[in-house]
Amino acid sequence: MKFKGESAGICCSNGTVRIPNIDEPPEPMETLLESSTSISEYFLENINKYNNAFHMTSFGVVETIVENDMPTFKIRGQVSSII
């Protein structure tokens, strides 16, 4: 699926973009993900609820850039959600 006017090979620059391997998670994340304690079981049962709360965030945009019918904006600083 492509946007109108999107050039061929725009995704990953025709394979030239390489995603590095992910390092081991830091503590306490590694313990929460890999152990079988009651705390880690609770974490694993509920992590999707927290992820879902943050995956669709509304942004307040000061400036929108419109080029080739594709509006974009740049994020400067940190993105966070208010619950």
C-alpha cells in the first residue's frame, strides 16, 4: 500500500536501512519478562493494557509541513501521554 505520489522503494530505502539487534533489556525489565514470580506474571498479564493506553497519542502541533500532499510534522523533545 502506498500514498498517492509515493516513489518506489521509499520504505527502508530499498533495503539499505538496517535495524540493529536489540540489546538485552535492563533490570528490572529483564526479570519482569523472564522470571516466573507473581510480580512478573502480573506484569505480563497486564502490560498490553499499559501499552494500549499509550499507542494512540494525540499530538499538539505548532507547525504542519505540507509537501506533495502528505502533511507531516517534526517532534522535538519528548513525547508523553497524560493519563
